[in-house]
Amino acid sequence: MKIDRHRFEELVAEAVDSMPPWVLERLENVEIMIEDRPPPGEPGLLGRYHGIPLTERQYYAGVLPDTITLYRRTISRIARDEDELRRAIVHTVEHEIAHFFGISDERLRDLDAY
């Protein structure tokens, strides 16, 4: 599905805002970013969390923000319409936030949330 960057950003903001309050309260020092394309060699990547998961933090003062990056073109490619796109964005945001909380891909598969 083809969508302009501004509308994609609106859908990402809606997805983040739809997270439960207890999640939003803990999302400190995390920046949500949107890139058009994933890194070379990872053409199917929808999103990526980069940082120190909450479960691994000990001395965390004065560090740069963790980042959650969503790849607009990859996510847009898997959706046929805006409803599917919205669901794909929500799923990707949830998935990357799970990594922020220290939940691995393996555990997400075990939970059938992958």
C-alpha cells in the first residue's frame, strides 16, 4: 500500500498512544523513529529496538535515548489497505516495545505474539 510519510507518522503516533498506561509510564528515554527503508541486507525488517532493555539496566544515567525504528516502506508493503497498515504498525510497535522490556524474539514466539 502506498502511503505518504505524514499519514504514516500519524498512524505510528496512534499506535504508541494506544499502548496501556503502564507501558507508556515506563517508556522513558525512548525515541520512536521512522526510516523509509531498513538497513542494507535486511529488506524484510519491519522495526528494530536499539538500546539497553529494562531487564539489563544497572547504571543508566546520562545515556542517549534508546530507539525504536519503524521502516515505513517495509511495513507499507505488507498492507493492502489502511486498516491492515494500522494493525501492522501496532503489531510492530508492540513487538519493539517488548524488546525494550527485555522480551526476546524466542519468548515472543513462545507467547505466540510474533
